[in-house]
Amino acid sequence: MLKLASPSDQGGDYNDGNRDKDRNRSERNPVRLWPSLIAAVCHYIAGHTAEPPKYEEIYSRKLVVWTSIIAIGTWASAIFALGAALIFWSQLRDSRQALVAQERAWVFPMEIEVAQNDMPKVGQPFRFQIDYFNTGKQPALDMTFAVDAGVTNPPRNNDLRTVKLRPNITCDDLEPRRGGNLLYPTTTVALKRTGDTGSTRHRVFLSDAIIHWAKDIFIQGCIAFRTMKETKKSAFCFMVLNEGGNGLAVNCPDGNFADE
């Protein structure tokens, strides 16, 4: 009897044959071949069109890099040189200022004296004399002066810090005058200048309150001069207080200063 074999009896040979047939069909299918073909063509084109950089391009790139490095180095050197120059200039300026401070003229008023020769009367100006000294090492040239006056309440409990004075602005716009006074360095001989409160910027005349010490007079001033080819100024302020019925000049709590 003839017996037909079933597909299951054929086992692996039947399945292998079917897989070979499916592989052949897929290889002959043009839709599945397109991706591989496109990838191969792109690879081929990229490999044959990318050329190595030419010598001129390499040189140009290197030139740009080195030019940038040189420019940065030049700027850094310039900034460093500028910083060094500023430091040197600052040190030179400080050295000159120190030298000027040691060698220049130093002019200031040593004291103020009451110059009244008669009994004070209401309506009269207050007369005074100021003694100036130069304690520096150089002469003071072209000296010029400015003096102002005012009236204030006496200090409470003899405390000068309680006195209210207007700011000393006598140095404002004051400049040395060519041909002005000359004062050589000395600590013994003073330059004496007299004045009165009737000719100051704020004129002051004696009143009953001033004569009886209910009010005090203060004198502000400034000296401008030249020394070592520089202009310097010294400001001062004195108050005339009651001392046993007589006038006693003392320094104001503020308004005394000088240029360095």
C-alpha cells in the first residue's frame, strides 16, 4: 500500500525549503532593496567628493590663529605696561608731595591781639593785630590775606564745643598776589598785620552786648602764598572771650586748616 507522507513527517527538510524560498522572494523584492542601495550610493559619493584641505587653507587657518595670539599678547603687554606706568606715576607723585611737605613754607597765625588803644565804645569796630610765622624751610612768596568777622554766643560752661560758628570760607577764591608780602622761615620774627571788624566781609561794630560780654566776637581768615612753585593756603579762626574783664583770644573749635 502506498502511504503518503504528511508535512509533519517531512520534518526539518520541508521547513528549510520554505525558508529558502522566502529569502529568494525578499531578495528579488525591489522595495526592500532601496534603503541598502541609497545608503551605498551616499557612502560612495561622500567618499569620492570629500577632498583633503589644501595647503593654502591650512596656512590661512594657522595665520588667523597666530595673529589672534599675537594680538592678545600685545594687548596684555600694553595693559601691563599701563598699569606699571600708573603705579610709577603714583609713587613719583607721593614722593614729590612728601618732599614738598618737608621743604615748603608753612605759614600760620601764631596769635591775635586786641589793638584797642582807648575804652571801647558802642558803634566802633573791633581792632586787632595778627602775628604770622613761617615755620617751614622755604620762603613764602606773594602772600595775600582775607579776614572776616562775626558775633556768637559765649560758650556754655567754658566748653568751646558748644559754640556755633559759620563755616570759614575765607580761602574760597583767594589766590597769591604777585608782588605780595614775603616771609622768610623764622620762629622768632613775625609778620604783623592789623585790621578791624569794620572792614571785613561781614562788618561787626561794638554793641552793649559785646562790651559787656553777652556776645563774643570771632575772627576768621586765610593766607594764600606760593612756595616751591605751588599755591598753598592756611585758614584760621580766633574767638575773643571774657577773661576777667579783658579780651582773651583763643582758637575756635573749627575753621583752622591748611593745605598739605
